[in-house]
Amino acid sequence: MPEIFDIAIIGGGITGASVAHSLHGRRSVVLLEQEDSLGYHATGRSAAEFTRRFHSGVVGRLTQASTDFLMRPPEGFAQVDLLRPRGNLLIADADKADHLKMVYDHERANTPKGAPPVEMLSIEQAQEKMPFLDPNWIKAVFYDPDCWDVEVENLLQGYIRQARANGAETRQSAAVTSARREGDHWILETTSGELRAQTVVNAAGGWADPVAAMFGAAPLGIVPHRRTAISVKVPDYDVSMMPEVNEIDELFYFKPDAGQMMVSPADETPVEPHDAWPEELDIAYAAHYLSECTTLEVTHVAHSWAGLRTFASDRLPVIGFSGQVAGLFWLAGVGGYGIQTSPAVGQIAAALLTGVDMPANVTAAGVEPELFAPSRVES
Ligand SMILES: Cc1cc2nc3c(=O)[nH]c(=O)nc-3n(C[C@H](O)[C@H](O)[C@H](O)COP(=O)(O)OP(=O)(O)OC[C@H]3O[C@@H](n4cnc5c(N)ncnc54)[C@H](O)[C@@H]3O)c2cc1C
């Protein structure tokens, strides 16, 4: 007789971990991850940025609802601060200098609650923060002080540790390979054995659609998009306290990362779900962008990687019970903001799974969970 759980969560990234944590032991839970380590895919490859700006209204509200948790996590959740101040320089070349000023005016007039306002800088002031910015390229710049580094691994492990303390089991090297319905349960075949669950949470990231197909659900058009990053050494400079830099339309961005500079060409290529790796052309673009707007010469790429950012067609998360298949709950499509919104996303999913009221922080931020219903993209 296979083991029985109230809830089986498929996917051991930040999304699956956050809902396992937010269930707070109210249900028996098993979290299943196909890889031998948690956070191996998108979660382990992010730029680890938190910002309340430059998102759609809905994502901004999800981020706002997550802010308090990340700034003041519960007692014992993590040994380190989950957010560390970084700051962000938004830059433009001559062609986009006027556009940057419009973005600045908009951001200044719409300062998120609790965030300091953006500040227009001269090129010299920007160079005080990052001396190798090239004034021949950068013609306008403003500073966003409300940009933070997220301690992603600590956040992930905090969710998992607290979920386990509340009775959840986690299984790695446990790929779900098939599912069949028996009475009011699902029987899941996994590469580490069979188990039974009343409800299955599909938190499989880039694999959400193919995982749902195992349960007989039609795909929702949740598409993984590859994003590339490279890491380069910056000799002669201590970059550790320098800000992140974003081209004003996010054509590219770079930020200090473990003593080097991480650079992304902000690519967004739709792909099949897979263990993503970078393409040579995207690596070359990343190096080109850094060389273009700084006085640095990129002669060697120390490291490169890619990860999947997964979106539904309207770029909003999909959170809720399937309207087509009994006992299947969607928790996917968290795109390029899944780390920084994970506290609220996990809480919303847990409330819907257990039928309790939405937490006060979610409603206070003006988040409307109905917007995430799978029915909006189910055919
Ligand atoms: C380069 C890059 C930069 C980013 N920057 C940021 C950022 O600065 N800030 C931010 O908030 N977000 C950022 N993101 C986005 C963020 O990383 C994602 O939104 C988030 O990690 C998604 O988490 P997830 O748990 O949904 O997916 P994943 O972390 O991919 O987890 C899904 C898991 O499901 C597992 N799985 C799939 N199929 C099965 C199966 N059949 N059985 C068992 N397990 C299965 C997979 O192995 C995987 O581990 C970035 C992403 C990338 C790639």
C-alpha cells in the first residue's frame, strides 16, 4: 500500500518550497524534486534581485505583499538578512536619454509605499558609485536606492527547514513519471517509489504543462524562456559594494556577484523545458554590452549559465485548482520575479488549498488572487 499524503507538491524550487512552508503543518505534505538537489533549475540561477519598481501593477503588489517577510522574516527562519542593500543605476545612451527622464518622472511620482524615491544623478555622481562607467556612452542616469540582493539559498533553505519542522517530507531524485486516479486520490509513480495524495500541486516551473499532461490536463501555454548570464573578473576594482546597473529598457543588466560582475543580455528565448545552457551568441552579447557602456575590456568570461523564466501568456502567475481535473492545483508561471514574490505566492496558494482567508498582508497590498485563476488561460 503506497504512503498517503494530503498534498504532494511537484517541484523543489522556490515556488514549491514556499507553499510547503506556508501550509504550516495544516496538511500532511510531501515535496517531490526530480533532481538530486533542491533549487537546481531557475531558482539556483537567478540574478537574486528584489525591487518594488519596474514591474506590472499586479507583480508590484505581489512584491509589496512579500516585502515584510523578506525584510523581517519569522524568528529562526534564517541566520542572515534575506535582503541586503544593493541600489540600482538606470542608464541610457544618447538615443534614450529623454526616455530615461520620462521613466524617472513616472517612478518619482509613483514611489512604492515604504521605498525611498529615485534620484536623478549627473554622470560624475554615477561614476562615484561605479568609476568604470563610460561617459562617452552614458548620457543620462538615475539611481534607485530600493534595490536589494536576495539571499536565495537561505530563503529556499528557510522555507524547507520550517516545512520539515512542521512535518513535511521532502524527496530529491524523485521525478514524478506518471499519475493515475483511484477514488478521490492520485497515485503518483516516482523514480523513488509510488505514493498517494489527495491533492497534487504542480509547481514544476518550466515543466508545468508537461507535468499537468500526466494528470490529463490540457496545457495552459506556460512557456519557459531562456535567460543567460556571464560572470567576468573586474581587475583593479573592488566591485562588492557597487550598485547593480540596468539599461533603461532592460536591454542588459549587470551586478556584482561573488567578487565578479554578473552580466545578462536580458535574453528571453522561448524553449522547451530542459536543463538550460547558454548559447554562444548570448554570451557574446553580454560581453559586448558590458564593454560598450563601461571602460572595461572583457577579454575572458569566467563562467556562464542560463536558466528558465516561465510565463503564462498574460505574464501573471497561475495559482489555483484546475477547472478540468479533480485534485490538481496549478502553481506556476512566476516568470522573472518568482524569488521576490515567493512569500506572497506561497501564502496565496496555501490559503486556496486549505480554504482559509487570505492573509492580511496580501489583502492590504491590494492583491486580487482571482487574477491568478487557471480558468483565465484554460481552454
Ligand atoms: C537568469 C535569471 C535571472 C533571474 N532573476 C531573478 C531576480 O532577480 N529576481 C527574482 O525574483 N526572480 C528572478 N528570476 C526568476 C526566478 O528564478 C524564477 O521565477 C523562480 O526561480 C521560479 O521558481 P520555480 O520553483 O517556479 O521553478 P524552478 O526553480 O525551476 O523549480 C521547478 C522544479 O520542478 C522540478 N520538476 C519538474 N518536473 C518535475 C517532475 N516531473 N517531478 C519532480 N520534479 C519536477 C524541476 O526539477 C525544478 O527543480 C530569474 C531567473 C533567471 C533564469
